[in-house]
Amino acid sequence: MHNLILEKTGGFPGILHLDRLESLEVMPGMIIYGRELYPDIFLKAAVYVREINGGGGHIFIDGNKRTSLTVLAEFLKRNNYTINHVDNNKLEKFALEVAKGLSFEGIVSWIKCNAKET
């Protein structure tokens, strides 16, 4: 089974931090002292990208950058946004920057600059 997955993705399957994965269910909608911690779409999207790809270590054994971009695209789509004409090289560069420690504000800024309402 591992060989089949390696041929398709180049990596290994599995979850490193199940607790962090499970926390993503509630993290974007967190309320602290009666105020939403991430009150807009771009902040919520950045939480997903940061936590999957860069926030304190990876959640998955492999595929964190790809997964973070897929989750970003799907989350934006479900909220009537899309990534606006970004080629694969630019997406890869963004994912690598996140993995290397791009600030949360930098992630939010990238999403704002590259997302458009559908």
C-alpha cells in the first residue's frame, strides 16, 4: 500500500498530530471574551493554512503544503471566493514561505491579495 501512495504523491500517509487536526474544527470560529478571534473570511482561511502547513509543526507526515492549499481553495470556494489567476509556481512559493515561518499577517495579506469574490 505504501508503494502505491508513494508513486501517486511522493510521500507517506499518516497524521502526526491528531489533536491539532481536531482543533481545526473549532479554531477559526473561536470566541474570546465575547469577541470572535478571527472575524473575517481571510483570517479564518489563514488559520487553516498556518495550522496545517506551518503553525508549530506539521499535522501530517507528508503533504502538508498541498493539503493547506487544497483546504484554502475549498474554504474560499464554500464562502464564495476563489484564488485569482495564481499559477502553480506562485502557489508553491507561498506554501514554502508558510512552511518556513511566514507570519500570520503575511499569510492573511497573501490571501487578501490573491482571492476574489465569485
